[in-house]
Amino acid sequence: MRVHSNTQQGNFPAVGSADNPVFNAVFNSLDVGILVADSDGYFVDMNDSFCQLTGYERRELIGKYFLTVVPDIQRDFTYYTFTSVMSSPVPRQTVIEFPIQRKDGHIFRVNCKVNVLVEPDGNRYMMVSITDVTETNNYKHLLEETELATGIGGWQLDVQSNRLSCTEGMYKLLEIAKYNTMCWEDILSFVGSDAYLQFKQAVHLAVEKGTPFNLELDCTGCSSGKWIRAIGRPKQVFNKTIQLFGTFQDITKEKKAEQMLQLGQSKYRAIANSSLYAFILGKPDGTILETNIKARELFGYSEEEFKKIHRKDIAVHTPEFYAMMDERLKKGFVQGELIGIKRNGEQFPCEFSSVYFKDINGEDRLSTVLRDISARKRVEEELNKLSHIARETLCAILIYDLDNRIQWVNAAFTQITEYTLEEAVGKRPEDFLYGDETSQESLKEVSENKKAGRTFETEYMIYSKSGRKKWVTLQGQPQFDKLGMLTGYFAIAIDSTERKKSEEQMLHNQKLLQQAERLASLGSWETNLKSGITIWSDEMYRIFGWDTNNVTPTMGPQMSTIHAGDMEYVLNSIKDTIEGKGDFDLEHRIVRPDGSLRIIHSQGQLIKNNLGEPEKLIGVVHDITNVKQAEDQLRQHEADLAEERVEHQRLIARATINTQEKERSDIGKELHDNVNQILASAKLFLSSPFLEGDEREKFTTKATEHIHMAIEEIRKLSKSLVSPSAEDLGIIETINDMIGDIRWAQKIDISFNYAGINESKLDYGLKLTIYRIVQEQMSNILKHAEATQVVITLKEQAKKLILTIFDNGKGFDPQTRRKGIGLNNIINRVDVFNGMVDIESAPGQGCMVRVVFDK
């Protein structure tokens, strides 16, 4: 075939030209899709099979870019492959599997074979043949999934620890008890020394070089008498194998069948397994005119030998075969299956399509394409067997897609969940199987494993169609395609409801007992007097400070911990009990292995057998160390509190004396520095011997004013010293009076907020204390703060009375000024009423005193 770069739509020589009707008929009779694209990637031509696969007509594709039929997500990779193939100096053939997108949007996987054609003038064309492999992949996935449910054993080797882990299938295959630890010696004894050496070498290469393996081990000479397929896949990190995963499968039956089938065919097996398409051109009378390489590989004849044989030499002529030949003559084409005959006489099933046409000379010709389907037939037979097993097994089997939607379930699934295949298919388990008590943590773990493509095993609760709760143990296995892409999951579910209920009840009872013993620090024990065997609860070990793994509970270790000072007393009590003199109930000290001392309350009684003979001692041990320590601490605390109260009274008395002395000193200073000076001035005005007439009257008036000033100063001084009476004290009014006096004498802005205060409910002593605190703090502010603004707030909040005094003065460091008499007076007065004082201040930040009383 010659393809020109200036080919236009419909003029490609192999199809649109009448000059080559033979190749045109052959081209369109193939059930393999074929397309031709130029060096820029535009469609030049394609056959009918390609159009049928993609859903396009030829006129819709001619001249279009070849990525038209490629899904968006695959276009970058496809374009890279195209440019790589087209730019290669030496034209090469490339075989790959990737997705194709039909006109209607449906995406399916195909097996592609890409060839580059080079014309004499250097122009290049890409010719691609595609075959839909969806059905083949489906067969393969279903086979792999079903095999997992029929006893394939899995194993995993941790390279660093050399630890071997095996699945239940492995234990079943090797006929080893499930709870035993499996090791390499178990595999050696099962497969025999010869097979084991072969397997060991494969494992060594997988670990050292990361080489996967797939071995068929002949174990027929050892006790197992089986053939085993051993598969191993290494997991590597930075080119270093860290884990090795694999399976063992009993292939004895398959091996025997294979040996029978392959008898005399070993030289052709490679050809038979790889040959998918064979082309034969012949005449209606059965004469063979021309064949391709695949046909010669498939049937075993050379090109010259094919020309000497007849159609009957390569195909079995059954009545069904003759019927298909008649159909071909009537319709011009036929598709179906036939039995092929190889050169050595071997018969095998073939899938074929054949077209009847006339060549350029008008002679009748037949174009036939054949594909060996022996493997598919064997798979179908195996699938029939394995599918029967999957349907009849007692374990529920589920197949999921990547969207977690169920594709298939077996009868056991319906028996457990009450949902039929029709009701389950297309749904996700979370749509109808999960409920309020389904463990979200387990579901999250399963989801993470699925996303990562890992195997998993978990247990959680589901709900049947009728609402019954069911516990299931779920084992999941990821499924991958040839490119290693995750395609779905295969899972086996076992109904573990009854076992779970028993386990939960037992664990519940154990936890109740352990919690009770733990909370009470109470351990129980039992000693058989004849055998000497002793049983301890977990709390006994904790009380005595022993490791449960390193100490055997006997009377000996128990007695060895008794404090030397209590030994005789304890031994005599136990001896009296054994001799039948009554139960023992005593407190004594023990010494733990770490040297710590504990106090225990031990009680015990004697159990006799039917003959009245001593049989057992049973008892309990109560660790009362903390109780004893708490009692000691309580006594010490009470003594400390009494001492604190005495010291507190001393502080209050000392503060009271200091306050009284300060008040006396202040009164003396006030009388001396202020009142005495005023009175001295009045005396001077009255006693002057030189005053006469108007001058004397003027000086008398001045003396009178000074006497009034002295009286007012004495009144204010008395008012600050004398407490208002219980009947007269109105805390709001009294504080307002104080504020008024201060405003009269000082230029300072004072505000008093007291909304919502009900004075009638306040104790007189509390009101007096509040007044003295305000008085004391205002005195501090006036003497030291240099403030221009003071805010006093008295309010009730949540059954508490809160007094706040704030000033914007120069502030101070509370750590250095807190020892002052003024602040100590406030603290002591508040403490009398069990109040709390909070003082906040800093240099330049003013001061806030906050006092809180319980009402």
C-alpha cells in the first residue's frame, strides 16, 4: 500500500480507490479497527471496524485531528506517544493499551498496535490497529476476584525484621492451625526441599534486586503432593526492598489439565499465546492464496506450505461450519467461531470474520481474519467453576467499582443482609447498610485503605433490610488493570454477630470487675492448699507492685512482702484460719520491690471440701495506704489551720494597734499643727494690749473667725474618727457626705455610682467596713496619688457586693507599696467579712482597688 501526503477525504487508495479492490475488501473485512494518520496527526483514512468501534462515520473523521477519539485526561500522554513514535529515526512498532472515547462519550480500553510507514519521498504516516479489550479485562478481573474467594493464600515478608505474615487462605492451604505462627520452616516442610530452594532463590532476588517472580513449584514429590503457584511482588523505597507481598495457590488440577493440553505443543505455545490475529486470502473452493506472519505462526505452516494445503487442512468442517459458509455467500460476510487445525493436528477454537468479494480481475475471493480464543475458552470454563463456588459459599462476596458502587453480590450476601442482587447493584453500602451504630472510625479506615489501593480487614455493624443489626468481618482486596490503575475492590464478609455478642458480654463483665477492683483498690486471690496454685486478679499485681509477666502468684511471694514488724501477727492470723478458728481480718504493712511502703487491709476465709477437709483459702486485699495518708494529712491540715487562725488573729490585732497609734498620731498632729495654730492666732488677736477703738473690734472679729475655724476643724476630725450609729448609717448618704467634704476642700472630680443597691439588706458591720474602706482609700489618694479624677462604684452582681475605687493618679508598684499601713488596713477589714481584695496599679497608670463580698 502506498499512501501519499496529499490524500484527500475518500481518496485513500486502500479504500476509496477502485484500483485496489482486493485490499479494499480486506481492509474493511477486518474486525480489527485500523486508522491512518499523517505526520501532523490528522486522519487520512480508517476501516469500517474502526468506525463501528468509535461510533463515527468515515466522513466525520477524515481530516480531523487524531486526538478527537482520545479522552481529555489521556491526551497529553497520547500526544507524547505519537510525537515520540513519529520522530524516531528508525520506524518502530509500538504496542500499548489505553482508553478510547466513542462519539457518544463512552470510554473503553483498547489494545493498540502502532506502525510508522515511510514513503520513498520521506513522508511518514502512522497506521494504528485497535482491538476492544473490555471483555477480556472483565474476564480477567472476575477470575482474579473469584480466585481470592476460593482459597488462594497470601503472605507478606517484612525484609527488615524478616517477619512472615500470612492470610487465612495460606494457613488453610498449608493445613496449619490458624493461631499458630507460620515461619519459613512450615513452607519448607510443605513444598519440599527442591521447590523450597527454587522459591528461596526467587525471594532472594526479589529482596536484593527488586525482581518480582511468578513460579510454579513442583511439590508432588513431598507429603503435600501438589503443584503450587508462588507469586511475589517487592515493595521498594528509594530502590531498596522493604516488603515482599505474594500468594500461594494450589494449581494441581489446572497443572494436570495443562500438562495434558500442552502435550506435544511446547514448541508452539509462545506463538499460540501471543497470536491474536491471522489473515488468510483464499478462493471459495478452499484454496489458500496468501497469508500473513501471524497466520503462519498460528497454524505452524511456512508461507510455501500454506499454498500447498487446503482450507479443510486448517479448519474442522462441521455442519455449523457449512451453515456459516452458506451465510457468507448470501450476505457477503460472516462472523462466528470455528475449530482450527494446526500443522501438527492440534485443534483449537478460533473467532473469525470473513468477507466475500471479487478482485480486480473479477475473480471470487475470500478474506478471513482469525483469532485464537483457546485462552478465553479455558477462562470461561474456569469462571463457570469458580463462579459456582462464589455463588454457593457461605461468605458474602461483594464486588465494588471505584465509586464504591456494588457491581455484584452472591447468595450469601442476600442471606445476611436480606437484600437481593437487583436491590444491591448500583448502590453504595453507605446508602442502605450503615446506621447510627456503624463505627465511623472503621468506615474511615476502610475509605483510606481504598483510596490508597491497600488490602484491608475490619469489623463493623450493618443493618439488614428488616432493620436487624449484624456484625460482619470484612476483608477487601484491591483490583488493578494492566497499567497498575485501581479499578475496584473485591470483598468477603463473614457474619460475626453471635461471636461479637459473646465477646462484648464477656468484655463487659471483665471491665466491670476490673473497674470495680480498680476504683476500690481491691484485689482478690485464691490459693489451693493442696496444689499450692494461686490465682490473682490484675489489681493484686498492682497493689503488690509486681509485673504480671515476671512473677508467678504463690503464697511465698505474697508473704515475702510483709513488713518484718507485722510478720508474726499476719502469719498467726492465717494459721488460725487454716486450722478452722475463723476468718482473718487484719491491717498490716507490705514492702514493694521498689522499696515503697503500703498499708493493706487483708481479709480471708477457709473453704472446705465435701469431707470437711481444708481445700482453699480465698480472700481480698484492700490498699488503704491513700486512706491512711489522707487521714494523716487531714489531721496535719487541721493543725495547720488552727495555727493559721491564731497567726491571723495576731496580724489583725497588730494592724488594729498600728491603726489606733496612727490615728492618735494623726489627731495629735492635726491638733498641734492646725487647731492649736488657729487658737493661738485667736488668742493673739484678743490679748494684744495696743488695740483700742475700731482696731480692737476688728481684731475681736478676726479672733471670732479663727475660733469658728478651730471648731469646724475639730468637728471634721471628730466626724472622721466616730463611726456613724447603726440607726443613722446610710452607706450611700454617708459616702456622698464624705465626697462633698472632699470637694469643698480639694479641687478633684469624684463620681459615685451606686444604682440598684438595697441598703436595708446589708449588715451594719458590712456597711461600716465599706465606709471605712472608701475613707481609707480616699485618704491614700489625697495624700499620695496627685489624681484629678476618682470613680467609686458600688453594685450587686450574682449574689455578690462589689466595691471599686479607681483614680487616674501617678500609681505605684503594688509589690513595694502593699506593705503600707493604709492598704493593710483595707485588706484586714475585708478579711473580717471573708471578702477578696484585688489591687491593680503601675507607675503612671493610676490605681484600682476592687473589693468583693458575699451577700
